[in-house]
Amino acid sequence: MLNHVLLHQTVIGLEAKQQMEMAGEYPDVVIGCVGGGSNFSGLAFPFLQDKLTGAREKLQALAVEPAACPTLTRGRYAFDFGDAAGMAPIVKMYTLGHTFVPAAIHAGGLRYHGDAPILSALYEQKLIDAVAYTQVPVFEAAVLFARTEMILPAPESAHAIKAAIDLANEAKESGEEKVILFNLSGHGNFDLAAYDAYHNGSLENFELAQEPIDEAMAALPAV
């Protein structure tokens, strides 16, 4: 995932900032799902500018990834190829190793082995946070969202929804007022088989073991 892919999507965050201004609000938390990073970064980067300049030091930016491909939460900050064939440029990023093969989870867009260099640097410097979920609770959140908002979210987007619901419930329990902004990045109209698997009980959680990560890490390029 090259940096320019992230930057041209920041129009999403810029528009979101204007919409928040129209509503007279500013988010305490900005949430997006992460595969390679463009979805999350497109929304979060314009807000992170305020954090970096000191205008909004307490802003939290939360990247949400699948537990089956946890590049930020369990990956290594290292130099690696951007593709499985080892033909793409070598960049420093959070990676599970370019030879890593993730499980066939339904959030296919979140199965990339690494994260964009800019996003990885922000995480390394602890300017953003990350969390990983298994897919059954993610679909549970997606169904709740669909029933309340009448919008069927994509499995990728549902990761952000799950985090938003968790944070909202935490704020409710603590009595804290919190403005939560998340990116609903796509519809799930072509993911009905996945929703059917969730409803009939055949959807499985997948928690990545350490062994395949270690094996892929052994193949990192010598830099």
C-alpha cells in the first residue's frame, strides 16, 4: 500500500471535518478499518493534522483490523516487500511478512500482509491506536447496525462499527460524553453469503496462531 493511495483519499476526512463543523461538533475518536491503510487514513489524517499541531491533542484515532490478519497489533515494524512475489519496492512498515497467507475470512479487503509506511510510522510513534476483532462479533455488530440504521454494511466496514459500538457502550457505562466518528466505507449487498453464514451459525472465528507469523517473518528481506 503506497502512501499516495492514502493521501488522495483524505478528501473523505476533509469533507467529514466540514460536516462536523456544520453540526457544531468535533470527534473525540475517529475510527476506520485497516487492511493496507487507505480507508482509515483517508478519514483520520485530516483530523490527525489537528492532533500533531496541538489543536486537538486528546484526539484518539483507532485503526481496526481482523484478528486473522493483525498487521498492526501483532506484526513487526520492519523492511518488507509490498507484494507476495517480492517484486514491489521494499519499504518499512508493520508487516506479517510478505509470504504470509491469511485465512479466508469474509473481510477480504483487510487481508493485506502489511500497512502503508505513513500509517505504520504513526502507529510506531503511538499517535494512533489499533485493535483487532474476530469476525463473529464483527458480524453481530453489522447486523445490529443494519437493523437500526437500515444500511447493510460491508464486512470490512463492520470492523469500524464494532469498535464504535464498544466505545459508545463504554462511554454510556462511565457517563462520559463522547463524539465518535467512524467510516462506513462500503455496503454489503454482495456479501449476503457471509451474512447467511452468520445467521445459520456456520461463520467461524479465526484467531491467528503465532507459528505462521514466525515463519513469514523468517522470510523478511535482509536490509
